[in-house]
Amino acid sequence: MNETAIETWLNQRWKEERLTGLNQHVKYVHTKYMMIDPLGTDPMLITGSANFSDNSTRNNDENMVIIRGNRRVVDMYLCEFMRLFNHFRIRGTRLGASANRREGEAPTLFLSPDDSWAASSFEEGHPKQKERLLFGGGDERRFPLPVRCAVRRAETAYKTSKEVASMSSEISQGPWTRVRPLQRDEIDPYTEAGMMAGEITWGRFPNNLAKVMAYTPRLLQTEVEYCNTFIFDGPTFRGDVQEAGFNDRFIKELVISRTSLLNRSRYSVTHHSMIGFVLYSGAEREDEAHMKYLHLHEHGLHPEVYTEREQVVLDYTVKVATDAHFVTDEDFETLRRVLRQHNLQNDRLREMSDEEVDRHVTAQVVELTWLIGHFCLLNKWFTVLQVPDEGPNDEGDFLAAYGQVVPEDIRQRNEEILAGDF
């Protein structure tokens, strides 16, 4: 494309943009939001109808929402910000080129014929240098934005692979038996990024799951995104297509803990007892959680504690985790029936056609079965490698939080089943 063609395209697509007539005061764009530390571990988004002005905040009847810690939502807003920024940045560059050209010289947006155009991207403090560090960087691009942010933080303390291999950690570490959990100052920045992503997602504290998995860096780097899709993600959509979150978190946590009690896997039993209680407490359902978790190891003897859906799903869980050959066609159809009946309580699902509902139920069964199978595998990994709970001598004291959050009778039941093993 020659320079004349570019000028014509710019005039048609950018320079000649006009008002829509909707608002005489807004020339091109009218959007109001603010992001604080959007690529950090605890981002904040402020959005709504209010302008960031004295009159708007003091006198007008405005709405403003503050969303904190939801990295998925903040990522969407950040992408929209960059779309708008780049859209108008080219306009400013074009106008600047016109204003600064010499007399008789045509404005140009072509790069310099040598590499001088790239100098500002490596000039300390220059906006282009900051943008390069924020969004660029070789292999970093295969990670989500929050993980890339973690990579950049890790690189500030990066040591060569030879130094890493020979060093010993200065980070506090509790007792271990078969495999020593690696510490962040013993690993390379990309592996540390995966470790930090695991910490952020799984309770926001340093955990031995990620530290042991750090021996296999690629597994650690991919594990978080993989697990989130069927454990922690709520209903997640790409356009009209639902991609994850087919079953609610409450039923999934019951399934995880029931599977782990059957497997007698200490790390999952303790950690997901606490995760489950935190989940139920956030919904002001502590009393309900107490009974459900106390009798979970023998749920079939307490039909008064569980709903029909919970009973059927937990029955299915026991059979799959014990021996998948035990699952009969009748079991399968019963599971589909109760899931379909439960879905009728959801307004969105009630509006679906019968065919769409059947497909959604199938997705729920697939997700639940995968969840059970994943934890059967993960629990064997925890047990064989004897991954320890994090205690007072570790970076984060999980056991202290476990003792405060999970009721004593449930902790005692857990110990009776675990019998001191991993």
C-alpha cells in the first residue's frame, strides 16, 4: 500500500468520523471507568454513569460500581481501554505528523527506513517502553495477562539457570517427607509465574500443591487455567456459547470432598473442607454446610441433610470414584433426570428448548464426571508424593486457618478417616 492510499484510507476511516447526533457535548466517545492495578493480583474496576467530576459526584443522581479482585472482568475492560486508546492514538499521531511537517513536505506515518523508529521502545520511562514491557515479551505471550504480569515481577529477581540449580532457599519452609516443595527463589521466572497464578486462584496464599508441581514447570504453568474451567469458574460464555461452569460451585465442592474422603487424601480433604466452608459462609449458609460436611462420608445415611439432587450426585460420585464399572444405565438416567429437574429453577435454562436443555444436562454430567476423575488422579498424586499441609513454619499457615474456619467435629472426623496418613 503506497502513501497516497494510506492517506485516503485514513481520511475515510478516521479523519472523517462524525458525530452521531445523540449528544452535542460528546464528540467521539463517552465512556467512564477507571482501573487500578489492572494486571496485578488484586485489580480494581470503577465503572458506571458518573463522570469523574465534582458536579457528578456531589449533585447528580448517578450510579457507580466498584469491582475488586475479578481479574476476568478487569481484563475485558482493559482490552476495551486499549481498543479505544489505539483507535484515537492513530488520530493523534496523524494530526501530529501534519502539524510538525516542514513546509512543502507531505505528512507521513511510515516508519523510518532504519531501526531508529524502535529506539523509544527501549528508552527508560518512555510510554512505548512501558507498553512493550506490559504487553510484549517472547514466550510470555502464551500466558494470560495476569500471569504475564507475574512473569515480569519474577524477572526482577531472575538468576541464571546454573545459579538457580545450585542455590538453597531462604524462604521459611515447614516439614516434608518424600518430596521437598520448591520455593519461589529456587525456580526460573516462568515457573514462578505459574506458581503465583496458582496462589492467586487457590486461596491467595502460597501452597505446596504449586510448589511440588514446580518440578515440572509446564504442568504448573497450564494447571491453573485447566483446573479453573471445571472447578472454580462460574457460568462462562464466549458469545452465546457456554464454555464452563455448568454445575454450581456448591455441588462441585461437595463432590470434591466426597471423592477425597473416599480416596483418603489428606491435602484435598483438609483444603477443600476449608474452601467449602468459605464458599457456604459467603452465602450465609454456615449451618447447612456444617451438617453436609459432617455427614459427607456417609451421606446415604442422612437423607434429611441433602437434597435429592445432592443425594443422587453423591451416589454417582461414590460409584465413579470406587469403580466406574459400578455405574448402571439406570444410575445414569436418574442423574440426568434430577439435573434436568433442578435446572427448571433457573430462569435462563427454563427458556431453552428441550434439545438445548438435554445438551446442557449432558454437559453437566460430563463436567461432574471429569471433576471426579480429576480428583481421583490428583489425590493419588498428593498421597504418593506426601504433599504436606502448609503449617506455621511455611510461608502461609494453612493449618491455622483450617482450625479457625472448619468446625472441630469435622476436623476430628477428617482425622479419623485419614488415620494419620497422607
